[in-house]
Amino acid sequence: MFARIYRPSKTAMQSGRAKAQDWVLEFAPASARTPDPLMGWVSSSDMNAQVKLKFDSEDAAVAYAKTHGIPFRVSEPKTPKKIIKAYADNFSATRRESWTH
């Protein structure tokens, strides 16, 4: 039973970072998933694969794992590079890209 502590990335469906502020503790799969022969649904006998705990901070997630004796690995989030743009740059005389319209 090995756990991974990470901060999820923002979803591709929105520009905000509303659900990406929490830290998540998730267990690694202990057994392989198998397809159901009748319906084709994927199932697993590993109940820890369904557990996903959310914490406000990395320290809280690490403290939880240590108090319960869960071996863990912390994955640090990668901060995206900020690109500062202005709408007026689209019409600049020194524009580097060619116009497409």
C-alpha cells in the first residue's frame, strides 16, 4: 500500500485554478484491473484504488500519512511560466508573427 501526494493540475475545460489548490493523497493500484466478461466494464478487487483524500496543505497530507503509517511519495507541482500579453500587441508595427487573417 503505497501512496502518492500531489497537487492536481488545472482542468483543460476552464481557465481558472479553482479545484487545483488542494493536495491529494491517492493510493497506487495494488492489483491489475480486469474487464467484466459480460458487460466489458473494468473492475478491481483493490478497495484502496477508490480512496482519494483531499487536504488543504502538503504538510497536512504528509502528517496524515505518517500518523497512519502509510509509505508515501510527494510529487512537487510544476509552476507554469507566466506569459504577459497585451491585446494591443496583436496590432503592433513590430509584430514578429505574420498575420493570418
